Amino acid sequence: MGFGLLSVSIWLPIAFGILLLAIGRDDNAGTVRWVALLGALVSFLVTLPLITGFHLDTAALQFQENLPWIERFNVRYHLGVDGISVWFVLLTAFITVIVVIAAWEVITERVHQYMGAFLVLSGLMVGVFAAADGLLFYVFFEATLIPMYIIIGVWGGPRRVYAAFKFFLYTLAGSLLMLVALIYLYYKSGGSFDIAAWHKLPLPLSAQTLLFFAFFAAFSVKVPMWPVHTWLPDAHVEAPTGGSVVLAAIMLKLGAYGFLRFSMPIAPDASREYAWFMIALSLVAVIYIGLVALVQQDMKKLVAYSSIAHMGFVTLGFFIFNELGVSGAIVQMISHGFVSGAMFLAIGVLYDRVHSRDIATYGGVVNTMPKFAAFALFFAMANCGLPATGGFVGEWMVILGTVKVNFWLGALAATALVFGAAYTLWMYKRVYFGAVTNDEVRNLTDINGREFLLMAVLAIATLWMGVYPKPFTDVMHVSVTELLKHVAMSKLQ
């Protein structure tokens, strides 16, 4: 098939981003903002037919486009989505709209470059989720580093250059081993970068093991898993609010998605062999990082560590190899996109007014910003995993799936709900409750219409996932079942 919906979803935001870079100047920032919003909204709208036209009864890739790209090496421009990846295409486009609106009044310098970077990044991330060719996936996967590096390095905090370099070097270093693995698979498969062909390729356990850890090097840093997580708190603290939202809501999911698309189906025997290793690292992230979050004094750093703990649930769900666990992990990835994005937006609302992220700077915010405090409480509860919010569904499914494998592993995973409640409510209590502590809090103004809209949209999405997750699980069901059947079969030669 030729140029279709997925290509439009990828290249339309990139085209708008390039247009903004071409036409933008600081003296026409108003026009730039409206063009950026138009680009983000249209890019989101063109992804909606991917869901409305999605067939639930097949695990095959849908909306495929397969054209020659580098013919000499049999590299193809091959796109397609299944029940696992389609929701992430929509989530990426949706979060981009949120980020553009969030920056409307906050970003006043180099507005065209800021908006352009986010639109280009949006298209590249959609490309990661849609790629069905190994080299195409790698190009999109690595290209996402560039706009995020610029976003952190230009619009970030005082230590932005350090944080941007650390982010870039950590994620690039891991990906180089993945490139070696892709080249090995290319030659082993007789000169093909087709990911579906790699899924069927018989491999000895030694080769599977090396491939598994090569992919692990790339994807574990991106998730990030303990102990290669240290770049994330620095990146979040220094990034502008929009950068933190996209980083938490989408970019962390690129690594987790890689485990589903590469590690598990290409090296199923090694995945089962080293499942204990992945489960152990996931539980360390869930428990230890939850304890680390408890002692943070910076709100952004606390939510950053919270993201690492929540992503520990995702990798745990993948490697217990049952449908409850894998489906729960994917639901957790989507809901974490809404909840973590909202948490960082809430911190951004306070930072824009007071220019401090320290918990000790605040106190009694509910007295001056009652509407905002209500939204912040809702998202704090979702972050804790309160029933009827999106934060609950995925974690509960993963815990149930883990208990089916081993009760004690499930019990350990469930401690995350306790730690999550502890650090989130502790932060909320100190920032929002009590008497007004200083003049800066006393002079705060409640959220305006633009901020209210952002919070309301994310709150509706979080409630929808919590109350009625069936549309999400129905779409992914057949693809998850097929993946688990594939992983259960040995590929040993």
C-alpha cells in the first residue's frame, strides 16, 4: 500500500514543525502559537480513524504501508499498527495538543523553535510505534533524542546543559548495542529488516541471550529501569514543563514498547530464561525507588521517581507472561501517560507563579487556589492507584497476574500502592493543606480558563480509563494473546 494514515500521522506534525521554524520570529509569537495549535489538533484528528477503523478480530498489522526505501540493503518504509501499538499513536498526538496549549503563555522566547521541536518530536515518536522495519524503527527511535535534547538544553533550568548531555549519552550508549543486534538479525535472516520475519527466525539460546541483553541495554535505559535510571530525575528537574510531560507520558513508553516488539518475540527462550532477572529489577524499581521518592524535597524529582516506580509495574507485567499481566502493563503505560502528564502540569502551574519546585516553599495553597487544589488532589489520588481512576486498573491487573504466578511476588508488587500513597499524599499535604505559610502563597491566583481546560481534559481521560477500561483492553486483547502464544513457543534450532 502507498502513502496512508500512518504516514500522515508521522509527517504532518513534522511538516508543521518545520513550517514553524521557517516562519517563526519572536515578534510574531501569537501567529506561531495558533499555527502550532492547528498543527497539533489536525495531527491528532488524523489519528482517530486508526481506532474507529480498527478491526478487533486480528493480530495482524493494520493500516500497513510498505514501500522500498534503501533498496540495495532491502530496507523498506514499512509501517503498521496492531492492538498493542495503536493506542500509543493516539496518546502521542493527544499529549502534543496538551503540551502546545500548556506552553501558550509560559514560553515567551524562541516560541517558534519550542513549538516546532515538540511537533517534530511528536511525529518521530509516532514513527517509533508504527515502524515495522527494524532499521526504520532504529532511525525514529534515535531521532527522538535530538528534539528532546534541544528542549531540555535550551528551555530548561540552571543545570539544563548537564541534564541534556546526561539524557543524550545514557540513551545513545544503550542504543548502539541494539544497532549491533539489528545488523546481526539482518544477516541471519538472509538480508531482511522485516521485524515480523525476525519474529519467526530460529536462533540458538546463546544468540538469543546476546540479543536479549543487547535489546535490554537500549530499552532498560529508556524505560528507565533500575539501576540505569539516574538520568531521568535530572532530565525532569531541568526540563521545561512541556518537556517533562512528553518525557513521562510518551518517551518512557518507547523503551517498554521495545520489549514487546523486539526482546520477547525475537528471543522468547532467552526472555523466559531471564524472566527472573527482569522481575527482580522491576521489583527493586517498585519498592526501592518508592522509598527514594519518600525523601525528595523537590516536587518534580518526587514525581520523576514516582514514574520510575510505576514503570517498574510495566516491566513486571511483561515478564510474568500471562494475559492479565501484559494487558495490565499496557493499560498502565497509557494511564501513566495521562496521570504523570497531569502531575507535571500541576507542578508547572505552581512553578510559573512562584518559580520554585521545593515542597518547603509552599503550604496552604488550597486557600488561595481551591479549583487547582481539587484537580491536584484528583491526580494525586490517581497516582496512588485509587479505584475508579486509570492509575488503579493497570496496577491491579499486573498485581493479579503476578499473584497467579507467585503470591509473594504479587504481595511485594502491591507494596508499591502503599509507598505511592505515602509519598504522593505526603507531598500533597505539605503543599496544599494547612495555613498559608508565606506571602508568595497568599498572593497566588487560581487557574485560568486555559489551565482549567487542560486539567479537565486529563481528568476526564483518567476517569474514563478507571471506570470503563474495556475499549482499551478489547483493542489489545487479540494482539496480546498472539504475542504470548509466540513467546511460549521455543525458537531453538
